Amino acid sequence: MGTSVQVTPLCGVYNENPLSYLVSIDGFNFLLDCGWNDLFDTSLLEPLSRVASSIDAVLLSHPDTLHLGALPYAMKQLGLSAPVYATEPVHRLGLLTMYDQYLSRKQVSDFDLFTLDDIDNAFQNVIRLTYSQNYHLSGKGEGIVIAPHVAGHMLGGSIWKITKDGEDVIYAVDYNHRKERHLNGTVLQSFVRPAVLITDAYHALYTSQTARQQRDKEFLDTISKHLEVGGNVLLPVDTAGRVLELLLILEQHWSQRAFSFPIYFLTYVSSSTIDYVKSFLEWMSDSISKSFETSRDNAFLLRHVTLLINKTDLDNAPPGPKVVLASMGSLEAGFARDIFVEWANNPRNLVLFTETGQFGTLARMLQSAPPPKFVKVTMSKRVPLAGEELIAYEEEQNRLKREEALRVSLVKEEEIKASHGPDDTSSEPMIIDTKTNHDVVGSHGPAYKDIFIDGFVPPSSSLAPMFPFYDNTSVWDDFGEVINPDDYVIKDEDMDRGAMLNGDDVDGRLDEAAASLMLDTRPSKVISNELIVTVSCSLVKMDYEGRSDGRSIKSMIAHVSPLKLVLVHAIAEATEHLRQHCLNNICPHVYAPQIEETVDVTSDLCAYKVQLSEKLMSNVIFKKLGDSEVAWVDSEVGKTESDMRSLLPMPSAASPHKPVLVGDLKIADFKQFLSSKGVQVEFAGGGALRCGEYVTLRKVGPTGQKGGASGPQQILIEGPLCEDYYKIRDYLYSQFYLL
């Protein structure tokens, strides 16, 4: 049999819950994503808690909470200790995302699921990989190769390819085939016939009807309309993911129109986020990279966007219409929730959602049709203690300190007593036992007696009889100066402050105000009150999620044509729709497992390792094909002296084989090639390419179906046998390698 592969969903199937999947490859356990939602529901992590200690490696695909939000908690509480692999942007932006989540929660609750230290510990040892970098695992994972590839959904977002013995397992969730301002499209279509494809059906029922230019126009016109009548615009966004595309759209539009309305980007880590993003240009779209190479123009300088890290700065901003992008997108916490409550009752204001809110959140409630006119909101904030509460708190802290000091002193006394021996009589040196015979026969025989000093019992730990001695060490040196070692010890809080401001963990890019907030140890409490908010403002939702739509998902799965397909992360209706489509048109082996249901997707192919003999390889002629080299080999299977299978030369000349064309032709690319050769070419509908006046090319699947049928495809040339026909055929052959 082939490589053993089992897939077990831990979270995120038949619903929109966070993503977390266990994949076992020949006994090596991968955790694919470790997500949580903005509600931080611990019940979602129960399946993960049962297998966390057995996980050997963690692969992270995107830098948002749904894909990595549970990582600090899992490492602290669930026993997860496996190495973590991610791209550099996923590592850095994911770290800032979790900082923002913690600080947002800590300001409105006694959040204790994880701390800043837990976040640092979870991310400090992440192994960072670049796109297409093959990383060879060792130890238990010997022979397994992992590599991240472009997903196109978020900066650094990855499709993971796991390879063992020539068989590929592809994990592709939340990908986007469309090229955007700051990201290239996914490379999922570059994979052909993997053993297993694990992908999501999130947008299987959604079909985008709007071109990017039209969608952007509607987006900007909606914002401009509300600004021009004196209203404010709130965009609830994530910390460091899809918000980057929105910032570029607004920045470019403001530059072209010379608008005077201010734009604010408000999160606890906004400055750090943009600082990092400005250094990740090589991970972005080709247009951004080329612009920087030619003109040194960094797209994320953001001349029209002001970065804020606390709401006080927004409150103190000049009055007038403004655009605010604030976290969190779910409106469950963060600055966006506070701003919504303040602005909701003004009909001139706009709350513009750019993604579907997480299930059970305030954002999802506001996106319902029709939207509610009133919402009940619990508002909380942390305030410093004052008056009697502060006095009571300080008295309690002093009492605890006294108890701790007393405990330490008692422990120290016990240690001193223990150092002088366990005998009770050692503390009373002058008690004499007159009943004891002090004539002790020594080791030298009865003629000698050991000396015994009467009056005390020597400690059992002493080397020789002696009276108790206590060393009173002088507190001053030879020059009469008092030396206090504590004056030269760097306090922990000073070290933490230096690490935050100088960048021990985040390369000096953590906002100073955010760092001071992290280190604020003033006694405080959380106060809450319930409000009924009148929703008079406009509520609009537009699709800027950066995911492929249903038609594109089906097309790409058909192009990849996996041997076995596993569907995850979608509501039941979308999952079943895509499963039936794939069963009928693409792949006979389609699985959609439930939570903790293990499906065996081991390949039906048999894989053997063989050695290529030197005699065989000396006569092989390789031809370059992309990054690889290919050759046709005629051989027979034999065994070497070490009893290992080997390919040996044929004992006699092999019969001629049928010519094989190797390569993958894209009709659109071939159209450009023919145009460069002076051939009049155009698409004639149905995927057919009209070449000149008489010749037509089309791709045909193995069953005669056009387009994306599974299996190898054929290219048909139709037309009369004329000069144009043979010329087009020669051009077509030139796009392949003949073996």
C-alpha cells in the first residue's frame, strides 16, 4: 500500500467554527491550524485537548484568530509542545493579533485564559519558512517534506504541501484565485493529482457577480456618500489580515481624489503592524514588489492614514466626518465595539462590514436581514481603584506580604536548624547527662580512650567535637562603605520594560503606549452595565473576505484532480453541495468527516523504493522541464548485492515506445505565444481557440467533456490539412517535451 494517511477533524466541520485538523502520515501527527473564535469558547477545544500531547508538528496557514488563536492556550493548558511551522508574516502578524486580542479582553474583563507571557512562549520558537521552501523533517518525521505555498487570502497565508515517498497531501483552506492590490493569487492550480487534497467548502454556495473594479467603486462611493453629509464611517476589521487590502484601497483613492476627510487605523498594535508590513514587500503582489524595485516606493507608507493605539487619541481628534478602521471585526471586544455603541444612534453614520461576522457575535446579529433596530449590549471597562476600595486593596496586599515574609522567615529558621544537625539537645549545649558513661572505648583498643568534652552533645554532622559557632559577617567593606547587593540587581519589571520597548520579542516594534499598558500594575477593577442601543445608522456588508467563490472552487478542484478529497469548514448545506458535485464530476473518493471522526485516505497505489544502477543512469538523457529534469527509461527490476531492489539495464534492446508529450499547456498562454508569432488568434467560446482562419484548438477531458474533467486531458486540433494547420501544430509541439 501507499503512504498511510488519516484525517481527523478537531474543530471546524459542518459549521463556521475555527479550523483545527489532525492529520497522521505514517504515524507522524500534524496539527493543521490551531484556531479559536472571538468568543474564546473553551468547549471548542475539548477534542484538541484529548490529542494535544500526541501531536508532532503544527502547521499554521493564516495569521488570524480563526487559524492560530488557540495556540497560546493549547501550549499552556493542553500539553501541546510540538514545533510550530509558519511563514514569517504569519508568525509576526499572528503574534500581534494575539497581543491585540489579549489587550482588548483585559480592558473589559478579568481575562485569564492566557497571558502575554503565554503568547510569547507560544510564538518564540516558531520555525519560519519561505514560500516553496522544502523543509525536511528529522527523527520521527524522517522522510517527510513540508513546504508552504501562496494561498492569496492574507499576507503570508499558506497552502501546505506534505510529501512522503512521492505522494503529496495538500492542505488548502481560505485561498483566493484573484490577484489583489497587495497579494498575488493562489498557486493551488499548480498542483496536479495529489494523493489527498484537504480543502474547505466555505464559499461553495456563493458566486461572485461583481468585478473587482465595480466592487471597489461601490465600496468607495458608499463611504464618500456618508462622509459628504457629515457622517462617520466605521469599518470593523481584523488586526493584521484583510485590513491591509482595505487600507490600500482607501489610501489610493484618497491620493487620487485629494480628500480631506481623515482616516484612522485603530488597534492596540496598529503602529507595530504597519512597521512589520512595510518590511514584507517580497511576500506581496508583483506590482508592489516591482514598484519598490523601480521607484523605492513603499505602498504601506500610508500618507493619508493615521495610526492610533488608544481611543483617547480618536476622541481628541478634530471634529468632523472621519473613517475609522478598528478591531475587532466581530464587535465582541476592542475599539470597534465602543465606537459602534457611540455612533449607532446617528442616521448619518455608517457601519460597513467587509466580512461575514462569526456565528453568535454582535457583528453577525447586525448583518441579519432585516437588521435589528435595537440591540442589547453589555459594556465593560477597567478603572483604577480609588477611595475606600483602594485602601482595602492595599491593606489586603500588605497582609499578604506580611504573611509571605513570615513564611519565608520560618522556612529560613528551619534551614538554619537543619544545618546544625537534627539532634534536639544541640540547642541546649550546657545540659549534662550524668547517667551516661563517658568512658568510650576507641578504635585503638581498650588501652586508649577517645577524648570526650563534657557539657554538650556534638552535632552528628560535625567532623570533630566543637562548640556552636555563628559567623557574624560584617555589613561594610574594608573602606567603611555599606554594600547592598540588591542595589546592583536589575529588577524583573525593569527587564520586562526594556524588552518591550527595545524589542526583545518583537524587534523593537511594539508600540510604546501598548507596552506601557501591558506593564500597568495599578490596582483596578472591571465595571459593567447593560445598554439598549438604538441602531439608526446605516449597516452595509460588502465582500472583501478574499476567498474564491463557488464556481472558482469547483474549477480549481477539478484542475488539481486529487485521488482523494476531504472537505472541511463550511455549513452542512455547502459541504453537501460540494461533495455531491465532486463525486459526480471530479473524484470518486470524497469525504466529509464529522468532529473526531477519522477517515482513512491512504493511497490505493503501491509505492516501492528502488535504486538506480550506475549502468542504467550512464545512458539516460535528461531534458529540462521547469525546475525538474525528465527522461524515458527502459529497464528491468532486479536486486543488488545488498538485496535491495534496483533498476537494471535491459538485457536486450527495448522495443520503441510511443512518443509522449510532457507538459501542461494553458490555452491563455498559448494564445499569447501565437500572437507573438503573428498568428491571428481569438477565443471562440466554450474554451475553444480560433487560430487564423481555419484552425481551432480545444482541451478535451478523457470522457469527451470539455474543461475540467479528472484525469489526463487531450488537446484537439481541428481544421483542414493546410499550411496553417501544420504551422499551428508545430507551434503546439514546441510547448511540450517529446520523450
